[in-house]
Amino acid sequence: MIFHSLDFVLFFLVFTAIYWSLPHRPQNVFLFAGSYFFYGYVHLWFLILIATSTSIDYCAARGMEARPAHRRKFLWLSIVTNFGMLGFFKYFDFFVDNVAAALATMGLPWHQPTLRILLPVGISFYTFQAMSYTIDVYKGELHARRNLLDLATFVSFFPHLVAGPIQRASFLLPQVETPRRFSVDKATSGFGLICWGFFKKLVIADNVGVIANKVFALGDPTFPLLWSGVFAFAIQIYADFSAYTDIARGTSRWLGFELTENFDHPYLARTPADFWRRWNISLSSWFRDYVYIPLGGSKAGDAKWARNVMVTFLLSGLWHGASWNYVLWGAYHGVLLVLTRARRILKPAAPVPAGHRPVVAALIIMAQVAGMFALTLVGWLLFRETELSAIVRALTLSPFSAPADDRSTGLYLFVLTLLYSLPLWAQSIWVEWHRDESGVRHPAFIVPPGWPRAAVQGVACGLAFAAILLLRSRASLDFIYFQF
Amino acid sequence: MIPSTGAPPGTRVRGSVVQLLAILAMTLTVPFSLRVMHGRSADTTSRLPYLPVFPGHRSQLFHAGRIPELQQMNPGAVVIGDSMAGTRIDERVLSKRSGVPVAPLLQAGSGPAFWYLALKNWVVASGIKPRVVFIFFRDTNLTDVMFRLDDQFRWSLDMVASDTEEELNDVVQSALDGPFYAVHQGVERLYHVDAARRTVEPMVSRAPARWIAGSAGQPRLLEHANQRFGLDHLRVMEAADMAADAGTDFAASVKQSVLPLMLREAQRGGFKLCLVRVQRRPVNGQPPVQSPALKKYVHDLREYVQAHGGILHDDTGDPAITLDMYEDGDHIARHARADYTRLFYERLRVLLRPALRVNGAPAAQ
């Protein structure tokens, strides 16, 4: 079931009404049943996978506590099961294709088996979420749960099941286990998030997505067309993914839950490290805590740090999909981080000249943001373009060889994308403006609480709804992160 | 959303609830501005004369000139469809091969409602007796009467519709009774969205062109943009759209489709109706993956069509239709059009030249 469907709207309204009429334990049973209904709505067999993953993790965690001497074996049981399923469903065809290609280059033709496996949506997300539970139990940071239903509800919690944000067991599981009360304030703020999310998905992401799809379907893109398409894709993927997160967080609030934020205005990042503190935060922190730090993090010298960063980002790239362009995208961001640190070591930043600080500092910040955004665009080219030959061709295009008509068309697509994405930029700049020097965000609302704020939110939600009715794209696209 | 401080908790909660309800109400109220904005221009009371289920005006009259053209041509075969048929069938090649005149009744962006009306109001009404009429379709859209019947595509129906189309109107009405369309119609009645969209959408898409090229240069810029993203410039995509699972319940969808009417018209006209399901773009050298639900749909469709005197020909899985014949999406490339037509003739020659039938059973079955 997808958020932007009537099916979901009806499901959610009925579900929420019944949900709040139940006491805590039956509420959890109902939440579990609703989540499995949500996930198995199209393909019932998906439920077998998530149930298997949950059962194995439950047993593994219980085993770790019951037989501490065999903790490591139970951890491996969980890792092999979870990553085994993920690997089979997500990477089997990729692996076979590459083996066949390698054999072919050696002159050894091989009739490769093609299973044409359908990738179960959300498997990458819930696998990582379930893994966080067993790893935390292994590390002694969490105790194994006796109640299988609570664990299963945590793994399958439907608002974020398909595309995150990935929640840690230590954060979400206690919310499942604790009795919840309906909060009008939470529902109000959740409704705002839902409206904003639907606006971003249906008006911004789907409209600019059409531009990106058209450009990436061209066989002979010129420089201006290609980069206007990359720009459109950058907006699409941010609007699309953050929309899913917002709707997930908003619907969760209606159910009495709180999910962590997943984006912090990433296109206003000033450095690669800053970007990764703002983009897909739940996945980045998962890789940081379960891959990067166990590898040694930054404590083992510059060379090992660089290795750890590269391993982490290569795996992060591969997580996104079974294709070399994702690996390349991960490697690219890893290299950016390594180069940034190398540059800082070799040439420490000069202090901003005194006397001109506010103006000069503002200009430097703008230049840094623009530079980082340009680097991010190169990354999105690698991410979106699946053919390696087309990537090479794209990166060697000359900006001066394009015909005048293509320059105008590229500019037109760029401005059209900018027009659709204005609310997104305005929101980011507004929030950034209210961030203090330590990076803490202050409430962006200047409207006093109570009725004035309710009026502003009502009008804003109404305008979002009107814009959805008026400007929603005729091409209804799936959420991009469903495929991961 | 915290109401004024100092109030007792109960009052605060009540205040918050009222504010939440006010926000919900405003969310639903603000879009009424669309209605006010377009209240004068949006004539929602007039209905499409031949399809009263839809609002709107008829933009062109029935193309009656087609009827004498068909009578004069007296074709042995008629091809009806959208670009799936248009990019596949070269009527001159098919005519030369089969030895009978072939009449193409094609309309880009058309759907089953158009195909049914073309069959009824042009072919049957002309009184011609072709050996066979082919209707091309993809996957499940033959039984989806709403396919390409929205505002954007509906205009082309005008050219095939007579003054009243009661049967089609009934079918559309039954399809509209579903939950999605009921909601859509409700929203439309409340906010008059379609009229507002017709005004605002072009404004948004054209404004940047005007800023860049000025009013005089805007048409040229948009024309170049359209031409630049035309079929000639698109690369061969690795995967065309996967067949969707939606609408694969044949038993449910056939009741709300024009398929029974098409088959009845073929019997009335005394010709064979052959429904041609085109193969979608191959992936990795093989036909695209089909869900079990889609396979069952095609099986049920075939049984239904045969039981009602028609023929279903399915390209899917034909090894001779290879990826290099495709252009973008599911369209066949220009250079392969003649090859496809020859192949089509080979597969269905028993229908086009019955005298050549050897074993008695049509190949298409």
C-alpha cells in the first residue's frame, strides 16, 4: 500500500479510529495486524520474509541472554539470516550477471540462471532495523525482549516500514511497550507534516521527476540539457524521500509515536561531512554506528580512517541497489570526505578577515553551499545514470558545444524546476536562518502559539491542499526509495 | 499547538481540539478559492452531449466523412488502435502481403472507448464487410474503459461519437461508481478543479519559457523542447513500464468495459474481430516479467473472447519480436515497422487470406 493512494487514506482513517478505542495490549495486536495488512496488501508472500526475519532475531536475542557463552554464534545466526535474505532477493541477479560478464571476458560463455526475483519493497529498511536490535542486544546496550508481538510490531511498524526512516530498537521499541495516549498537539503537528509531505511528493517531486525522466531518456543529451536534468533529479529525490519521511512521521504522531528526523536541509550543507549529517540521517548513523565505528572510526590514524570511510561509503552505495553506479556513487562521496580531510590537514582554513566578518562570512558560506551543491549534483548523476558508458559520456560533455536551442531548453527546464522547488528552498533557507552558531535550530515560527498559529497552519495546509488539487503531476510516480 | 497559558488542563485540551478541528476545516475550505477564482469561466452545469456523465462541451462534430471513405475503399482488413498499432502496422505492406486493402483507423493517445466507437460508428455503420478487424491494446487497458478518458485525452472521442452514446455512457457510469472516481467527482463538484487546472497548468509551464525567450520567442522554445524530447532523440531504455497488477481481475473489469459491446458489434457487422495484445518491451532478451495475476487475466480474456466469437492474438513471448525492433517504451522503431508488419501477416495470414488455411484452425487461437 502506498501513502498517496485512496486505499491508504481510507485504511488510515479507519485504522486510527479503531486503534484509539483499544487499551494498550490489544492496541499493539491491532497495530501489528494493521502493519502486516499494509505490507502484505499487494504481495502476501512478503509477509513470510518479514516474519522469518523477526522470528530469527527474536530467538537470536533470547539465545544471547540465555547462553552468554554462545552470544557470538547467535549474532552470526541473525546476521547470516538477515543479510542472506537481503542478499538473495536484492543482489542475486546482480551477482550472477557479473559472474557471467567476467566469464565472458575470459572467453568462457555461461548460460546464466535468471531467477527474475521480485525485490520485496522495504526489505533493506526493515532488515537494517531488525539488525540494530540484535547487535544492540549483543553489545549489551539493550536487553532481549520476551514479548515477540512487541518486537514484531517494532520491526513492521507500518508508517515507516517501506522507506524508513530506519529506527533504532532503543528508540522505537520502548514506545511500542509503553502505553500511549492520544495527543492533540502531536496530531496537529503530525497533520502539518502530512500536508507538507503530500505537497512535496505530488506537486514538487512528481512534476520535476517528469523532467528528470525525460532528460535521462535522451540518447544524445547536451551539457545544458543533461545538467538541468540532474538538477531536476536532485530536487526530485530530496522532495520525494523527505516527503515519505514527513508523512511517516506525521502518521506516526497520530498513532502516538515519534520517529526521528531523516533530513536537515541537506542542500544547504557546506562540506561533504556536513551533507552526510543532513541527508538520510537514519541510514548514515546506522552505517556510522554498526560499520564505521566497529572498523575503528577515526581513532586509528589518517590512513585507516580513510579506509574506514571508503568501506563504509562503498557499502552504503551498495545498500541503495544492486548496480555499479550506486557503488560508484558511494565511492565518490567517500573520496569527497577523504579529500576534504586531506585538504584540511595540508592547508588549514584561514580565519575570516576582521572588520568584514558579517559580509565576508556570508559570501564564504554562500560559496561553500553552492560548491557543495555542485559536488552533490555530480553524485546524483552517478546515482541516477545506470549505464557506466553514459556516465563517462556525460562527464566529458563540453558546455560550449551545445546548440543555442539546447541552451535555451536547458535553461527553461532549470527555471521550471526551480519554480516548482521554490517552497522547498524557501523552507530550507528559513530554517537555516534561524539556526545559531552551534547548529541548534530555533523554532522557525514567529507566530504566537494558540489561535494565531492555528490560523496560519490552517491556511498553510489549505494552500498545500489547493496546490495538490491544482498542480499535482499527471504522472503519478512511485516513491524513489521504495526500490531500495 | 498550545493555547493560552494559565488555563486549566481540561480547558487547554478542549482548546487544542477545537484548534485542530479548525485547522482541518481550513484545509478543506481554502481550496474553495479555486471555485471562486474560476467560478465565472467554469461552466460545470453543461455536460458532454453524448456522454452526460462528463462535464464539458463537444469540440468537434462526428467525422462522418470516414464512412464513405471506408465504403469506397471496401477494405479486407481494418486496424484500430493507438500508437501501439501505428508504430507496428504499415498498411501498405500488410495490404501488399494479404492482397486486400487495409484501412487504418488510428488515433494517438486513444483508448478503448475510442476504439469501440470507431468500430461501431465507422466500420459497422459503413456497412462494409472486412474479413477481419484488428484492435491493438496493451495488457489490461482493453477492459479499462477509463483508460485515456480523462480531460486530457477525451477530446478525440468527439470525432467518433454520434449524438448519443447511451451504452458507452452506462459503461462509464458503472466504472465511475468505484471509490476513486466517486471521490474524484466529489472533489470536482466541490472545488471545480478541472477548470482551474486547465487555466493554471499552462501558465506554470509556459511562464519560464516567456521569461527566457520573451513572448515572441516562447512558441519556438517550447516547440524545440517538444521536438528535442521526441522519439528520435530517446535512447533505448533498459526497461519499459512493468505490467501493472491493477485491473487484472478480468471477471470484475469486463462488466465495466466496452469489450462485450465490441464483440457484439463484430457479430452485428458480420466480420471477425481479432484483439491484438502487443508484447511490451523485452528485458534482457526476454519478454517482460508478467505477474501471475496478469497471466490469469490474459487467460480469462482469451476464453471470454473465444466464447463470444472473437480471436485473441498475443504477441507476448514471440521470439521473432526482439528488443532491437523497439524504439522508446513499447513503440516499435520506424525501421522495424515493415518487418513487424510482415511478421504480423505471417502469424495471422489465415485470417487475412482464409483460402490459405491448411489445417483449419486459425493460428491466432
